[in-house]
Amino acid sequence: MDERFGFLPPSFKPTGPGSIWFHAVSVGEVLSAVELIRRVRSTQPRAEIFVSVSTLAGREVADRRLTDLANGVFYAPLDYRSVIRRVLRRIRPAVVVVLETEIWPNLYRESKRAGSGLLVVNGRISDRALPRYRQWRRFFKHVLRWPDAILVQSQQDRERYVMAGAPKDRVRVAGNLKYDFTPPDTAVNAAELGGDPIWIAASTTGPVEAGDPDEDDVVIEVFQRISVRYPRLLLVLAPRRPERFPVVAEKLSQAGVSYVIRSKSGFSCVPPAVLLLDSIGELAGLFERATVVFMGGTLPHRGGHNILEPAYFGKPVIVGPHMENFAEVMEEFSAADAVVGIGGPNALTDAVEALLENPTRAADIGARARTLAMAKRGTADAIVKQILVAADEAVPDPPHTLEARITRGPLVAIWKAGHAANIARAHSKKLDTPVISIGALTMGGAGKSPLVAHLAQKLAEMGRNPAILTRGYGRKSRLDVIVPRGGNAGIEQTGDEAQTYIRQAAAHVGIGSDRYQLGCKMQRELNPDIFLLDDGFQHFRLQRDRNVVLIDALDPLGGGVFPLGRLREPFTALARATAVVIMRAEGRHMGIENLIRRYNSRAPIFRARVLPQGDLPTGPVAAFCGLGQPRTFWRTLEALGIKAAPRLVFPDHHRYTAGDLAEIHRQAADAGAQALVTTEKDMMNLPSGIVLPLEIYCLRIGIEIENEAELLRHLLS
């Protein structure tokens, strides 16, 4: 299905909200995004990054340059609300980063309505575009109020954005990303190019207005003149747009110039000759080989192209009179005698020859250009900081489809009413022993069981006598079960989660539906000094001394209240919490903290992260699990560098059969897997006595809590 209608490929499998969506159009914007993504990835190696492009050339460059950096590349969706919402629901970005001047009203509005941050970076408004912005200021005023920040290249661009209707306090000068250019790795060397000197005519274009020159015609004519004096001259001619490649090839043929086409003959040619560079993304890596550079888009009324890439390599650059799109750069370079400006096409021959004849002057100009280019670096790092701050402050919550709101919306009201009735008629009973509830607002997948097990272990290490009260979900027996610390019981009696506590042997474990009666019995028989009430936030029949509520950082809002999403009750219920733990935390999560503070200003907030434990396989593996939120398992595997295929999902608390294992093995073998990996919970639900050809590895989960001592003091105070 067409990506432009929001139907992203099946390979797009985000493991939760919090991704970063970069939107770029031109090849230049894609290359700017590459530099940002590289730095985001080095800072946040687990970040999920997606890139949308609008052109074939941009897609080609993105596919090649972002193979190991981005989780997915796709064509930008059409700017319709339904299409944009479909993409937002799929990738659930924490922040949308728009490169340069792309203004898409629905993308802007729907991104903010979905709880995402929105940044415009490397923003600029050209001379040609400025009149349109002025004319449609009333329209752009409403659109430009959505971004959290517009980071522009220059003070002139800031003034133009404000002129177009952007709020003054949101437009800031950050600098030009192109100063942070990093050349791509290239296998091309000077010997392969086979010329001396080498002249690069970069990003050449055709006419824009009547009377404009065709830069390719001008460059070919100049080459014919000066190649007589320089028989070893190689001209690298790189048209700006792919559709110009065959046109320029025909021009070279008609002029009788010896030339080769990069895509057909590589870089090998015998000078004097022209190398027609018909590839995308290689030009930047060739500037290092140049003797002199002419920057296209500067003779006709196009406003110029970026001269910073050849300047990075210390190369002398010739430009025509039209550098309006880079006026500030041009002014600075001209003042420092770091660029050669010409008044029109007739001056190009003399300018090229003058630099070829005087290598010392050419080197001096190039050195000054490099000094200026290097002095302006650092913009990318500053923008990356802004991106990460925006991602940290966001709480993605894409809107549901209209169909879901119509069909399930009324059921949400019924669910809320029923829940309120349960609270109203609940008669809470109090145990003599302190009770600490560990629960969540969402149904499954918040990490309650690992946290209960972790706290039980810590309390036991402190010399306490903890006991765990749990429902024992998924067990076959209806009888209450009490297992003293270090004791045993079958999984049919306990269920898989309770079995984890029993095998850990850090606490007594009581399993039953009436946890008050169960607690009373355990008080008499085992004399615990503290109870941990597993999944107890909504268990109103037992009073608790502390209410610890878990928020999953990967899905804090759970998609809404059931049945629209996984919330058991709305976020207003956080008012009952005495402490909140943000689980699977990978940063500050200020957006989640701010959300918590809207409903509870008193409860201390802690962060916890998952620590995978156990031996893990190497080589190709397949994975399977039966969890409430399988995405958490996939994300843990990916963080460990395990790219499991296939990834098989079963219902939560699934009890596996021999047939299930046979199917798991078949799919794993078909994919070439050499081992299987699953969770500790799933290992307990495997049938005994069955041996598979593939070894099954168990991934156990540990917990690390920031300020753990403070949390324990809070629980025991």
C-alpha cells in the first residue's frame, strides 16, 4: 500500500511511543538530517528514529546513508488529517523534526494534538519565497503557532519567520547545520579520477527566468576553452536534479566533448574529459579531490546553493551573482576574501583560469574558507540537545480513529461508571501488619511483578520478614495457597507470576481472591512484618498503608480508558498514589513527571530501569512470549543487540502445548534460527518432558531503581 496514504510497511514495528520522526524533502535536507540522526544515535542508542522524504532522490540518499542509523525510511504522507493521524498512531513520535522550510498545516497541527513535540530546524525563508509568506501571512500565522521552537539559520531568517506570522518567542537563531558537514566515506581517490587539475561544477541548473543562462551550457563552453591549455584537466559536472542527467549528456554529445557517465563507466576516464556525475550523494565526498569548484544555481535566478561543503575541504569556490538564499554566508565569506564572486557567465572562464594559474592564491582562498567554515561548527550539537529536550517533555498520545471513538466511546462511559460504583460500595478492611500496594493504572505490562520481586528481595536483605499477597492469575486451583519462604507449590496451584515469587524465596507468598482473609491467616502462621500487595491499586477490599503506582515510560497513557485503551481508570486516580515509579525509564521523562504532577502534587516520583539477566544466545535466534505487552520484551532484546526473527506472540499467561512448541520450532527453523529465547514467565508455562532440537534461553528481568534507598524509606516510614 502507498506510504503517502499513511500505510507504512509491516517492517515498521515501533516498540512503544517515544520515537523521533525527521521530515526532510530535498537531498540537502536529508543530508542535514543524517548528521543530526548520527548524533542523536550516539547520545541515545536505543532511540527509535524514522525518516520521511518527499523525493525519489531523497529516498535514494536516505536508504543508503541511514541503513544503520534509522529504524525506517518512508515517503512523506499526504498532508490530510486522516493520513497524518494514521502515521502518528503507527510510529507514535515523541518529537517531529521538520527540516528547513517545509510547512505542512495538518502535520504541524496533528503532531501537537497527538502529544508530540514539534521542532523546525535549520529554518530559512528565501528571497523567492518571502513574498508568498507575506501575502498569506494570515494563514501562516495560524500554522506557525504550532511548533514548540523554530530554529533558524540567521538573524535575517528569524525576521522573515516573524514577518510570516511566527510567534517571536519561538523563533531562535541556531546557525546553519551545513557548517557541521561531515563528508561521507568514499572509495574514490585522486588516481581513480585521473585528472590534474580537477574542476568540479557542482549542482548546475537550467534557467529560471527569461534571459537566464543554462549553467551546463556555460560550463561545457568554458571547459572547451581552457582544456586546450590544460590537457590533463578533468571536469566533474554534477547537475542538481536527476532529470537533468540525460539532458546534460546530450549537450556533451552535441558539443563533441569527451565524457563518461558515472553510473556506466565508474570514475575512470582519460583527460581532458568530463565526468558526468549522475549519482546521488557522492558529490560531497568528491570535493576533497577538487582543485577549483564552481557552485551552480548562482548564474540564473535560483538564489544559490550551499558553498560550505567545498569550504570544509579548503577549496576555492566560484559563485555567480545570485546567492540570495545564502546571503549571510556570502557576505561573511566575501568580507574575508574566502570566495570568488563573478558578475555573470562571461566571467567564469577568467575566474577558473586565474585559480588554476595561481595555486598559491587558490590555496589562500580555500584556507580562509575552511577557517570560516570550521569556526561556525557546533550547530548540530545544539539542535540535538533541543530535540532530546523536546522528546523528554512529550507524552505521545495519538488520537483514536473515528470508528473506535464511535463504537467504543459509549463503552468507556459504562466502564467508568461501573468502576466508580465498585469504589463506592467497597468496604476496606485493615490488617494489623502494614500493607504496601504495588499497582498500575494500566492492564498488564507495567512491570509490577519484577518490581514486587525486587522489593521483596531488598526487604529480606534488610532483615525484614516480607510476605506477598497476590491473586495468582492464570492458576487452575481456586483454593487459597500459602507458601512459606523457601517452600514449594505447583504452577497449577499458583499461576506463573506467583511461581516467580516462590522460586525467588525472598518472601512468604499468599495466593487467593480474598487477600484480607489470606493476610489474616498469614499473620497468624508466619508473622510477617510487612505485606506487598501485588497488583493492588484497584483492590479496594484491603486497606493499604502505601500506594505505589507504576507508570510505563514506553506507554504512559495506555491508549486511553478501557475499551479504547488499557487504562483501568483515568489518570485522576493518581491522586490516591503515595509514590509513583516510572518503569523502563531511559531518561528524565519530564513530560511524564509533569503529567503526574497535574493529578498528584505530593507523591515522590522515582525512576526504574530494566536490567536483563541470564545467559543469552549468539547468532540467529527466534523469540516468543505470552505477555500483556510483548513490545517490552522485543525492546529489551533489541537493546541487547538481539535481532530476533521471527517474533511470535501468544496471549498473556499462555500455557504452551506440544503443538505450540512444534509450530514455534518450525517457524524458527524456516527463518534459519539457531536458538530460541523467551521470558522467565513463559518458561514456567512450557510443558514438561518435551525436548526441542533448538535450545531455549530464558531472559530474566532485574530492576534498578534511582534513589532506591529513599523509596525504601518512604515505604517503611
